[in-house]
Amino acid sequence: MEEFSRAKNHTRLLLSTAAFVVAASLTSAAVAQTQPTPTAPVPAGTPAAEPAAVVAQAAADAGETPTAGEIVVTGSRIARNGFSAPTPTTVVGIADIQKAAPANIADFVNQLPQLSGSATTRTNNANTSTGANGLNALNLRSLGTNRTLVLLDGRRVVSSATNSAVDVNNLPSALVERVDVVTGGASAAYGSDAVAGVVNFVLQKKFTGIKGSISGGITDRSDGENTNGYLAAGAPFADNRGHILVSVEGLYQKGIGSLDPSKRKWFDQTNLLLNPAWTATNGQPRRIIRNNVNNLTVARGGVITTTALANTQFGDGGVPQPFVRGSIISDPLMVGGNSYYETNTVALDSKLKRWAGYGRGSYELTDDIEFIAEGSYAYAKTGGVAAYQRYPGNLTMSASNAFLPDSVRAQAAAAGVTSFRYGYSTVDLGQPYNEATRETYRGVAALEGTVFDDWKWDAYYQYGQTDAAFVLRNTTNVARFAEAIDAVRNPAGQIVCRSSLAAPTNGCVPLNIFGYNVASPAAIGYVKGNATQDLTIKQNVAAAGLSGEPFSLWAGPVSLALGAEYRKEQVSGTGDAISAVNGWYTGNFKGTNGSYTVKEAYGEIVVPLANDMPLLRQLELNAAGRYTHYSTTGGVETWKVGLTWKPIADVRLRGVRSRDIRAANLNELFAAGNTQSSEITDPVRNASYRATRLIIGNVNLSPEKADTTSLGIVYSPSFLRQFTASFDYYSIKLKDAITSLGSQELVDRCSRGETQLCQYLTRDSAGFITQIVASPINVAQLKTRGFDVEASFRQPLADVFSGMGGTVTLRALGSHIARRTTINGGVSTEAAGQNTGDAPKWRWFVTAGYDDDSISGLVTLRTISKGVYDNLWTSGVDIDNNRIKGVAYVDLAGTYRFNLGNVKMELFAKVENFLDKDPPVVAGTSVSALQTNVVLYDVIGRTYRAGLRFRL
């Protein structure tokens, strides 16, 4: 172990040294996404006003010679030289991504401020029943991964989960040429799911040569080790009539299985408590934030919570000892007292193993027809530990239990106690372990060509399949646990289960829960088991399209695109027999089965209205329409009308109005009834406790409809050609929004007056909630509005300082969410700025960079604005402090380029979260809450990465 520790320290030192050797080459200006080739670099994030330049440079880096007329701007079905989409688009080239040296492409894309709340391997780790663990799924506008359409070369990708989330890890990142982020409704162009926008991964389809990469990373705390690499090759054949591409890539991520407070000192057991001293008239806040919060009703080894035996705890070997109560008691939590907290036992980052293979072949059958075949396979296995399963004072134990120490039994007899309530955490039984294995297959056969000289057509069939296996290991069998803890002595004096007195051969093994290090391996094996689910998700897509220029007007040719698509989505699966009857403590996966079909026809047109006229340098109308028929809900129409206007050479104005839709996905329709254990704070009872959350589908859901407005301006001054800036306002109004509210949100909104939500809560005769039904519903309305700003400046230093080489690039992207309002039953709930969720008011991504022939340097500033716990709370009244701090992260990255013979080499390194900023405190409401928001903030700390790329 000592040698291993030294090796880890040496590895960390090596990576740190490599990072700073490269970063030391930076000038004081560093970062932005310039291309590594110093000739004609193009900044990343270039607005859609100039897509041709971005694509041309990316293609040049790949060894291609693109034709401007073949450029396709994501968000439109029309290919046209110089076309500028009215819908704002951020374009990121692969060279920009490589300069930032992320562990994978998803990590980089998620840093763009338009994305917030994406799923990563660091989220969902405490979830034991959803099967969402380990996914890298993108979320635009914080409207949900199910409202963000992910495409590969403009085509859909089979989802990795029943909630329609596409795992970006499955895409062939080794061959990605650029990533287009369309931040606006695009349903008329691409169909359902594009309510928030589209993220399109565009491949290097004509890459020629061989390239590869290997890199590794580690945190400043000597954990979270990871390694990834890829190898790709491409070559023409048959006198350049054909081209073949292949790639293989893999990643191993060790994960971080727990939070060690000695390494991450920001963790101090901070929780949000109901103030036990609060009354409606005494002026104290109803909720208080405190650190050193412990569990009142659970202790390591167990604690008696009622009768004259209350506050008797059982320690190592079952030895009775006093249980110390804290200074502030807010059942089931307390401040101080007996130290027992479980959040630090939950995985901070999932363990991940993945590899993927991709192949593409194209061949020109004739001068006008090309055949294309694609195939890919991806394997990913993720895992991570969850919190111990616990019983917060809700076990009823007999005072005659055979495992109860004699001294306590005697006390019970003297006090006339025959039974008592008992709190227990399954420390002796071990933690549950989430494991998800996904295999994804995809095949495409396509024909593309031209007809009538300049009309282009394409047709393809695509099949995708995801085989997913979910296992929750080491979960508790409810029935067996109840039998095993009811221990008595048989006539021979042996300790047995009470049930075995009547049925000696029932196999029950008695379990001792009075203390820790007391349970026998046989008893643990009897009460523990694995909840399982096997799912197969299939997607069939057939599509055909035609585009061309049917005629010309006074300002130029009119462009037209027409097409039709057919799609079938289906899921089939089974769960284990115990899950079928909700027999596990958590898990309880169910067999999910169902399917739906989609038939669509669309059309899009671009009409030039003016060209090279005073105040009308360019004026274009872009309109699209789509009719979609769902087998589940019938027909629905979507449309888009956009306008781009260039009054002068320096300014481009753009606007679009669209109707977008999203139909319910497989999970929302057909989820069969998984169960979870959920901790809630009940304002009605002024108490916190646990309830069962039942997740079930709803086949009666209607498609949600969004009206999207986007207005923007792009400024590229002719007197300062190095500079480009854009401003884009957006407003999305979603009707009949499909949503599954969280447990606490359902409880809060019901208590605030949304009475139609109260039907999803079941209360017992004492008024406590026993079950929460999480069934997706069509809520009345969801509104969001805000704006994005983007600016970039690129300055070749030779233009300023004679004889000096290299280029400095500055870039800033910001996204502001002004409103994110849900309106249901006349009650409005505002989420913008609630940093307990995924919609902070502001996110910024600012970079400064330097490039020359041999080195590149990048400094990145990422910020998240301050926020609140709840927009309806007032500090000092509803909570003692409603503020959540903002945070700023600084990353450093550098690249050194050199040649070994004919091989182009790049040594790169990165330090992420260079200043090692702690995550802001976001107090949770349970002992399994992390005390920060892992969806927004970095919980890992400073990390190092270094690697080597080559190309020949």
C-alpha cells in the first residue's frame, strides 16, 4: 500500500509538472478557441452568421477540401452557400475541444453556458431505482435532457435510457469535426424533442490518415484516476470513388467512492432544518441552516428511540451505551450530539468503463449516386455506492429479542417494557451498489445523390438498439429482514427466527441488529440480494429528403427542402420476481414494455427578399412546416418562420418564431412502477420523515406544445474585423408541459394551494404521507425567457508588433435565465435563480488564448451566479439565510506541437479548477444530502490531466 501511495503521488507530481511546463509558455492572454494551425484561425462559438468559415477551417484541419455550397447549418434542412440561420447557433470545432483537454467531449460541451443541469457520472449517484446512473446526457436551457435533441450528422441516435436521453459517451468522439449547439426550437426541422434546441455532432467523413491519443488524469487528492484514448484511420479507395473510416476508443474512470472530510474540508455536515422553536408569532425563521447535523433516530449499531429504554445505543460488539442528543432537535435530525451522518458514504463520481467502435464506408455508385454504410458499437459499465439503507426509528422490536443484551432486557422487564421503537442503519450489512451496463448498436444504410443537375436527394434507414442491464447489489429483502430480526430461542436454547418455530425448514437465518460487527455472514446473505432489470430499447428510422432551387427571384434563388420520415420507438424488459411485488428496500425495477410510431412530412423554404440594396444588404425569409402523426395521440403540426436582415455590412439582425412539440417518451408512457425511498419535509405536519415514491407511467399524456420567440443581433465591425459579437433574446412558452415533479416539490406545491397535485400524495390516519405517486402529468404552463451574449476577438500579434508571431484570442459566452415559471392551477412557481435546482440566473464561459506554430495556451473562467434556496422564501422569516453563494472556476490548458519524422505530435496538459474552489454550501434536508448541488458545482476539486496526440 505504501508503494501504491507513493506511485499515486509521483503520478500527480508528473501530471502537475507537465501541466505547468506547457502552461508556462502562455502569454498573459490565454484562451479562446482558436484553431491550432496559425493560418486563418476561427474562434470557437462563432455565431451562425458565419458558419462557412467555421466548417472550412475544421475541414482543413482534417485534411479535407470542403465545398462551400455543401455546408449544412444545423437547425435547417437547407444546404446553401453563405446561408445564415435565423436561429442562433454556437459552433465548436474539434481543435477547440482538444485544446481544452477534457476527459470527454460531453464535459466540454456541458461547460457552455446555454447548457445547465446535464446528467453526468457525478449526478444521480444516490439514486437506486431510476437506472439513470452513469449517463452523460445534455440539457439545454435547463429544460431537461428530454427536451434537448442530440443528433449525429443530423440523424437521431437511439436513446440509452427510456427517458430518451442519449449518452454522449457512445458517440465516435475520435472522428468528431465540430459540435453545433442550436439554442432555439427546431421541431419543424427535426421533429419531437427539439423544444430547447439541438446539439449536433458532425463527423469528419473524409478524414484521411491515422491519428490517436492517450491521456490520463488524477485529482489533487490523489483519487479519481482516469485514462482514455482513441485510434482512428481513414483512406480513399477505388480511385477516390470510395472512402472508409474506422475508429476505436476507450475510457477507464476509477470513480470516487466516498467523500473523505479530511481531503475535502468543505464538508461539515450542513443541513436545512425545521426550526423547532418556530411559531407563527415569535419572529423566528421557520427553517435554519446548521452544520454538524446528525441523525436523531439512527445510530451506527442502532438506537432505541421510545419507552424508558430510549437513548440506549449499541456499539461495537453490541455493547450498550448512552446516546447523546443534540442541542437542537428537529426530528429526525439534530445539531451536535451523537455523531452519525451518511452523505459522505455516497459515491462522488461513478466508476466507468467504456469502449466504442465505429466504421463508415462510402462509395460512388455513379457520378450522381453515393452509397453510405455506417456501423457502431458502444459498451459502458458504470457503478457507484449509495447510502446505507436505514430505518429511522420505525422498527418495532420485542424486548424479548434473543439478541438483546441481558442488561437491557433486565431494564425493560423492570420498567414493564415489552416492545420499543428502534432506529437502525445497515452498516453491518454493507452499502448498496448501483451498476448499469449498456450496449448500444447502430447501423445506417443511405443513398445520396443529385438529380435534375442541381437537386440533391438522400434516403436512409437506421436501426439502433440499446441493451441495458441494471443491478442494485446488496439491497435488503424486506420480508426476509422482518423475519430475520424477530429472533427468539427454540426449546433447545438456540437463537432462531420466530417464523422457524412453526416452520423449522423455512431457511430463515436470525439477524442481530443490536450493535455493529455483530451480524453473521449467513444472516447477511439471507437478508441481502440483488434487484435487477433488463431492458432493450429499439429505434427504427426511415427517411428521405429532396432539396434544391426551383426558381429565382429578384434577390436570388429560392431554396426548397422536402422530406418524410418514419420512426418507431419501443422498449421491452423484465425485472426480477421480488421487484415485481416491491419486495426490496429500494430497487424494485419493473418490466417495462411499450412502443409507438411516428409518421412525419416536412417542408422548408428560404426566400431571398433583398440583396445589395441600401439598408437591405441582405434580407431572407426562412419558413418551415412539419406534420407529425403519433400512434399514441394523433396528429400535430409544427412550424417556423424566421427572418435575417443585414441593413449594413457590419450588422445582421435575426428573428424566429416557431411552434415546437414534444411527445411523451417511453418512460413517461410506460414506466411500470419502480419504487424509491424518499426523504421529505412536510409543511403540514412540520416534520421531516421518509415516504415511498412510486414511479409509474401515464399513457394518457398529450404532446406538449411550445411557442418560441428568438430575436438577435450579430455585430461584426468592418473597422475591427478581429471582433464579432452577438446578442440573442429568447422566450419559450410551453403548454401542457409533461413533467414528473420531485417528491419535495409535490409536497410543497400541494401545501401552497395546487390542490390538483394533492391527489398524488397518500396520507395515513395520523396525517403523515406514506406514498408519493410520481406519474408524469401535463401541467398547465411552463415559461422561460432570457438572453445569450457572445463575443470573440482574434488578434495576430504580427499585425501589432513587427516580427512577433502567434495569435491571441479572447472569447466570452454568457447565458441569462430571467424567468423559469411553472403555472398550474393558477399557482406560479419560479425556478430561475434557485440554485438548489438547475437554473441559475447567470452562467459565463470566458477564455483567453495564445497560439503559434508550436504552442497553444488556454485560460478559462467559468462562473455560476449566486442564487437562493427558494424564490418564495424571505431571509429571517422562512429561512435564516436564503442566499447561496456564486462560484468562479479557473482552468489552465496548454499544448506543445512537434514532429517526429512524418508524425505530427502534440503534448497537452490541463489543470481544472486551478484555484481549488470549494463548492458553495447548499444545505440538504436529510442525512444523505451532500450539502451542495452536484448538478451545478464541482465537488471534486483541482484535477490534473496530461496526454499525447499524434497524426500521420
